[in-house]
Amino acid sequence: MAREYLNSDWLPFTKVTVYASTQKYVLSMACKLLLGLEYPGEVGIVSELFKRTMPGLLAVLINLPGTPFNRSIKEGKKLKLELLKIVEARKKMIPKLKEREKAGSGFVDILSRMLLEGKAHFKSDMEIVNNLISFLLSSYEGITAAITTFKYLSELPQVYDALYREHRNIAKSKSPQEKLNWEDVQQMKYSWNVICEAMRLIPPTFGTFREAKIDLNFAGYTIPKGWKILWSPFTSNKDPKCFQNPETFDPERYDRDGLLPSSYVPFGGGTQMCPGKDFAKFVMLVFTYNVVSKFRFRKRIPDEKIIYLPGPRPEKDLPVLLQQHQHHE
Ligand code: HEM
């Protein structure tokens, strides 16, 4: 799907805005993997309704006709109805899905898996829909934010070249039209280090809250039972005690220095750790592989700032000039 997407949305152009384009791709990919919708035909309605609902997340909470908040509520209701229709239709396919699963054939998307697991986990269809919306949101915001990787790839040619070499080695073991498989993705060790380094310097999420279950003493401070504590990857990620020369983009550090426990936490930790980590990793690696195998790119705004809305994004969506590889260098 990444290949198909790049052929239609990148290949005909010499300029693209990486953030907006990646967001579109990630949402389509999430619709396919989470909901089992076909790309590009079936993902259109859901992704459009989802995009129209999103502005309400950051709007002033005034629910009057014509306000962005009011518009988002209306679009959100339409999105839920559309997802309910999809859930209804999929339920009718459960016997077929069970057969397919027994035969061990074919990929089972997350919605189908939720339905196969049955009523034990979900009280109603609306609960399934609400879960799906939270997964779509995490993909849309989280995975796209990690695409700051491309900012560093356009700034650091030596990192780009090392990544390209890793990708070429994988490509050499395959025929030109052969798709990536799970084993190929496991080999993308340097690529993952690059993405990790981008997420270390610009974490996709600011952090979340925990509640103190007992009176705690931490670093000389008393935290009374019941207080909320905000943990954030922004603190340890730039701490020289955890990462040497923390401001330097250095993907090799993970193999060379290793990691202190709980020092690198873009996906959180403990029992609440992000359940979408592997999904996100897979989507990011496959997309990066497909982009780097086809293009070099140069930033059009040399000192473009990263802003937080609330997740990080390049201020002007990272416009780049594309240069297609003429032959495999
Ligand atoms: C690069 C992408 C992503 C990043 C950086 C990220 C990061 C995080 C973080 C920091 C948390 C809080 C963990 C904690 O409190 O310890 C979290 C929770 C969560 N994430 Fe992600 N996430 C990403 C992608 C995804 C995706 C793709 C999904 C779903 C498909 C997802 C689903 C969730 C859910 C459901 C929770 C709540 C878990 C709970 O409270 O038990 N995330 N994520």
C-alpha cells in the first residue's frame, strides 16, 4: 500500500509537504489495518469524516451553530454512524472469518479480531466504535508526529546514506516487485535506531498522568496519595546522565551505549505502556523504507520550526524538493 500511495501522491511531483502527506497515508493505512477497509476505494469516507472531526479536539468549547466545536460534534456523530455500519456488516461475516482463521489463511484486521473475541471484551457496538476511534486518533497523531524522522534525514546526508544502504541490502534479496515481509522489517535495525533518535529528540507525545496510590517520596519530594503526577519523555530523553551529548542526533548510540532502565520512554512504560507500539513501528518502518528507496529530498525551509498542537509538527508541514533515484546507487 505504501508503494501504491507514493506512486500516486509523490511520484508525479517534485515538491511535497511531508507532514500533510504522511498524515493522509497513515490514516489510510490505519483504516486498512484497523478496520479492514480496502485502499483507496473504501477508506475515503471514514478518513474524510475523521479529518473533519479532528479540529474539534483543539477548539474552544463553545457549542453554538457555526463554531468549529459544533461542526466537529456533528461530523463526529456521522463518523460514529459510519463505523457502526461497518461493524454491523462485519458481524455478518463472522462465520466466514472463523473459517478463514481456522484455515490459518489471510490477514485479520483489528475490528474483525475484536468481533471474533466476542462479547467477553466489549459491552456494545458503540464501545467497539469508541475504541476504534481512539486507535485511529493515536495513529493519526502519534505515527505522523514520528515522521520528524524525515526532517533529520533531509538535514543529515550521512544518516540518509546509511539508511539507504540498509534498505538496498534488503531490496537486493528480493525481486523488484516483491513486497516487504515480516522478516525484512526485522532486519531494519538501523532504520529503527534512526526513528528512535527522532522520537528521542522530538517525542510524539508529551506524556500522561499517573495517580499516586500511596504517599511517595521521590527525589526528596513527598507526593501524597491521590495526587496526579505528569511523567514526560522530554525529561530523561535530554538528560546527559541517560544519553551522552543528548542534543546530537546519533542513531548508533542505541547499539553502542545501550539504554538505562526507563530512560527512553516515547511509548510510556509499565502496565499502561502504549499497546500500539509494534503497530506504529511497523507502519513507520515500511513507510520510511518505501520513501528512502525511491527519493532523496531537500528541505525547502532550512530553519523550519517544530510547533506543538498539542503533538509536534513542522510549522509549515515540512515542504521538501523530491529527487527520484535514477538508478539504484
Ligand atoms: C509513534 C506512535 C505512538 C506513540 C509515540 C505513542 C505513545 C503513547 C504513550 C506515551 C502512551 C501513554 C503510555 C503510558 O501512560 O505509559 C500511549 C498510550 C496508548 N496508545 Fe499509543 N503511541 C503511538 C501510537 C499508537 C497507535 C498506533 C495506537 C493504536 C493503534 C496507540 C494506542 C494507544 C492506547 C490505546 C493507549 C492507552 C493505553 C492505556 O492507557 O492502557 N498508540 N501511547
